[in-house]
Amino acid sequence: MVARTPADLFLLSLFDREQWCPVLQARFAVTDRPQLCALLGTTDEADLDRKIFHLDDSEAMRLCSAFGISLDWAALDVPDREFIVDRVHPIQAAPYLIHTG
């Protein structure tokens, strides 16, 4: 099964708390929503569409391994960091970054 709708696309971001912005992101497709729920610590699949999840390094590594995400954060010097997982919103589905406002 191939993920084809925005509801199946998620974004893993490395967030730099010192700069207060994401410094590295990877979009990934999910075909196994229950597996993603288990990795994010929720039992309600609806949470995937309405919540933002905060992960530490080990949780992010498990997510990357499970979904084949390549995110080379070791190359960056970001000591005060966290990882954020959020559903891709329609404006983020474009194949490039859109800057507004």
C-alpha cells in the first residue's frame, strides 16, 4: 500500500530550542498508522491528525528505523534539541517550502 493522501504524510522535525526553529526536517509516508501510534505513545489513531508529538533522541531513532527515515542530525551541532512529529498539512504537501506572511 502506498500513502497517497496528505493524511498519510507526516513530518519529523529536529527543533533547535536555542534558535527556536526547526533546523532539519524529513517528510515520511505512513502505511501502518497503528505502528506509528505505538511509537508515539498513543492508542487513538485520531490523535495522529490533531496532535503534535515531542520525541527525544532515542524515540526519534526508533521512528526513523521503523519508517526508513534518513535524518542525519549527528552532523549538526544542536545540543538543546527535541524532535517533533506532526501530520503534514495541505500547504506542506508541496514539493518545496512555501514562505508566507
